[in-house]
Amino acid sequence: MEQKTESFNLRDVLTILFRHKYKIVSIFLIVCAITAIVAILQPVYYAARSVIMVKFGRENIQLSEGPGINYPMVNETSMINTEIQIIGSLDLLCDVVVAAGVYNVFPDLKQSSLKYEQLREVAGARLKQDLAVKPIPQSNTFEVYVRNKNPYVAQKTLIVLLDKFKEKHMAVFSDSKSTFLQDQVKLYEKQLREAEAKLADFKDKHDITNLNNQFFFIVAKQTDLQSALRVEESRLNEIKEKIAFLKNQKRKVVSDLYTSTTRTTLTNLRSRETALLQTYKENARPVRNIRKEIETVQEQLRKYEEESKESGEWVAIEAEVGPQQLKIQGLKEQVTNLNKQLQELTANAAEANRLEREIALNQANYDTYVKKYEESRISEDLERRKITNIRVVEPPTVSLTPLKEQRKTYAKGIFVAIVLSLGIAVFAEFGPQRVTTPERAERLLRLPLLVSIGHKNSA
């Protein structure tokens, strides 16, 4: 005989449901009754609602403590998520229930014997369960719900929550740096004044007024002295060349005795000429001879005078060499002094430039911290005035229509009743170790069914 293949079809399901119909109906009705009782006894809640907008404000700017640029810290989504975490923080909710009154928000806690701190934490935890925060898609806003058995208490609690939320927001984002920045301003102001004093003392010590003008003056004076030095050296060379030329002229210089004798001879010859003219005529031979002698002596005397004149010029020129050398030496010393002054001025200019850079750096830091300090003061002033980037778009409102908590309870109860009743039916069918249908007998025994005998309950 062929063995039947195992199968589980709709007929089997209906058979199981029909066979256990009383169990299914009983369990379903019992669970529904319990659900109804729970829903009836369930307290009625009212919800207060508000809408909060988060703007991109100064809290989201990273304020640099030093020189630099302020950068945004977060994007829009991160801002909203951060605010949601802040408004749902347990310490904030504990402060809210304390401010609103623990027994006003949760009257049933009056019978509690908890201490203040424990009572505060329990009330905050319960308020966290009654709080719902939902971001609104495609916007920078989010909804805040607070539920309570009393609608007016729910509204009041939400109002207190928003106030505390703003304070918490400012406390979280506030970064009081005004004291630090003020100290930095004083520090850099002091450093700036010290650097300016150093530069002033340095200029006074080295007689620096205007570096560019002083450089120009020294270089111009150095150029003039070098030009004058070249001129004087050229003149000295000319003198030396002239002296050398005169020394090379090997002329014989007659003595003073020769000069005196020549003049005496010339005088005697002229006396003789006068005497001869008294005796002879002008063209007489003796007169002509004496006149030739006179001319010869005069020529010798003229040559001597010329040689004497040249000898005096040589001596005068040699006398100019010493003063000219002294003059050149003085010019060289002046040029050397100017070179030293120029080197000193160059070194002083480097130091002065370093001090000026130090002043510029301190000035830049001072200006930066003054700006940061003013920004910090403005930020703290806004915080004192509670001006933040949080805006209440819709103030807390409460609906006098209760929340649909009972409908949710009924839906959950019906779902549980269906699942539980069907589960019990399945368990009753497959749980016990007995055969209830011919098909199950064939599946379990893997043998063909020959005959089935019905069971009849006794009346």
C-alpha cells in the first residue's frame, strides 16, 4: 500500500479551531474582560503641547580663546538632537518637578516616606515617562508633550519645563571666558607697553631717530668723502710725479759766492764801459768788447736766477707732500669711522626691526583679545538677559480631551486575547502525546490506516 505524504492544510487548521472552539472563545472572552477592567480602571491623562524652534545662534559658534577664526560647531540636525537630549535630561526634569511642586505634579507621592533626594529622583523619573519629544521633519523645530491626570497641571509643568530648559541651555552652552580674556588683554597690553619701552630706550641709547634717513645721510657722506679722498690721492700723486720730474733734471745750481762774484764783475764791467764811453765812441772796438763781456755775465746771471727759481719751486712742492698726506689720512679715518657707523647702524636696525616686530605681534594679540573680550562680554550680557537661540513657536497649550490611552489598551488586550487563545489551542492540539485524527496517526506511525472507531460520550 502506498504511503501518504505528510501535509498540513486549511482543513487541519479549521479542524483544530473547531475542536478547541470552547477553549478559544473562553480564553478570548476572559482576556477581553480583563482588558476592559484594566481600561476602565486606567487613569485618564491630558497632554500639554508646545513647539520649540532652534535657531543657529552664537551658542553654536566656537569662540576661539586665542588669535584665530570662529567656526560653527554643529549642523542643524545635531543642534536639534542636542536640544532634545538637554530637555529630556533627568537632572533637568528633577528641577522641574521641584519648581512645579512634587506633590502638585504627582499627588500620590504624598503618601510616600521617601527622603527629599529620593523623592526628587523618583518624581523626575516619572516625569521623564510622561514626557515626549518629537522632532518635526524638514524643519528646525520639535514638539514637546507633557501628560498628567490634571490638564492644568500638565500645562503648568510644561511652562516650568520650558523655563528650566532655557536656563539649562544657557548653562550648557555658556562658556564664561570674560575673566580669562580680560587677563589676556592685560597681559598683552603689558607686553606691548614693555616692548614699546624697550624700543624707545634702544633708540635713545643708540641715537636712532629715523633709520632710513640716517642710512641715507651716512651713505651720502661716505660717498662724498670717498670722492674727496680720490681727489686728494690724485693730487698727491701729481705732486710726487712733479718732484720726481724735478729731481731728474740734473741741473747744476751755483753757489751764493758765485752769484756775488758775478754781480761784482758785472758792476765793474759797467763801470769800465762808462769810462770807455768817455774816451771812445759808441762803436769803438774797446766799447764793443766790454759790452760783449757784460752780455756774457748777464746771461750767466740770468741762467743762475732761473736755476735758483726752479730749485725753490722743488722745495716748495716737497713741502706740500706732508700736509697732503695728513689730509688724506684724515679723510681715510673719516671714511673708516663712517663704515663703523654704518655697520653699527645696520646691527641696530636689525635689533630695532626685531623690537618693532615684537611690538606688532603684541599689538595684534592685544587687538585680537580685546575683540574676543568684547564678544564674550556681549555673550554674557545676552545670557543674563536670557537671549538665546531657543524660541517658543507655540506656547504650552492643553487639550481638555483625554488622551486615547484606553483605545490603545483595548487594542493591546484584543491582540493578546487572540494570540493567547490560538496559542492555547495549538498547545492543546500538539502538546499532549495522543492521536486525535486518522491523518495524525498515519504521520506519527508512518503506517496506512486500516480502520477508525469513533468515541461516543455517555449521556
